[in-house]
Amino acid sequence: MHAITHIELNAIDLAWDIIARFRNSDLPLAFYDDWVNIANDEAKHFSMLTNYLNQNNACYGDFPAHDSLWESAEKTSDDILSRLAIVPLVLEARGLDTTPGAINKLSATGDTKAARILKIIGEEEISHVATGVRWFHHICKSRELEPASTFQLLVKSQFNGFLKPPFATYARTLAGFPRFYYEPLSKLR
């Protein structure tokens, strides 16, 4: 749960970073409103998780954490389209893939409180991915780019690694994220 808490803290920073970093990007106010709402959701997730850790005699920061999320932010700091492709459409979408398995494992061990927290987070992350999809499409249209091939090109050039199946295709579909965008990338190693 500590690792997930770290992810949520990074997600708060990433939401505010996209607002501040791309403030001069000729985007409508709705773009910034969406990311403020996401930052609020991520802060709620972080709060639920830190409360859980505290109730279990732990604190955020008690264990080491990695910087790979923030490294992705740095790598995509020069282009809003790259940022949207990598952060919500790769990294947050990966959370959609892994959360159900984590919920099942926690439930199997009897940790229903942690499982409930992850269920809330997983459900709310669908809307975060949907926001990423919507704005990715908006910017592709404004640049006269085809979204699926642009996404694939950006992932190949900006993401270290490959997209790892299995995918939560139902959750991704709810977010408006078509399979033909990401499935071809899972075959690359």
C-alpha cells in the first residue's frame, strides 16, 4: 500500500504540473478545470491511503520509493501531446490493469479495508484516463494528427518499456480508450 500511496502523491504533482507547465498552450479553460478535478481526486486517494497506513502503524515515507513516474513527466515536459500519451494513457491506464488483481489479493488476505480503498481509486481512475483520451484527441485534431498512430509513435519514442498485458479492456473501453491504440504496442519488446 505504501507504493500505491507514492503513486498517488506523484499523481497529485503530475496533475498540477500539467496545469502549470502547459499554461500557455492555447487550450480551453475546461482543460485546466479537468486537471484541477483530477488533482483533487488524487489528493483524496493519497489521504485515504495515508490514513490506512497510519491505522496500520506505518507512515508514508517509511519505505523507499521510485521516481519513474516523475521521470516520465520530465521526459515529456516539452510537449503536451507527449505528456497526455504517457501519463494518463500509459501510466494511469496501467493502474486500471493492475488494480483488480491487487483488490483480489487484498480481499483474499482479509484486508477488506485496503480492497475498498483500491476499488474507489480504480473506479475514479477510469475518469482520469477518459480525460486524457478526450484531451489527447482534442490536441491531435488541432494539430491535424491521426490519434491512434500518433499515440503509438509517442509511446515508442517517449516511454521506456512496452505496454504489458493483460489489459483491463472493459475499464479502458469505459474510458473511451480503444484497444487498437495500445494492443499493438504490447507486442514490442
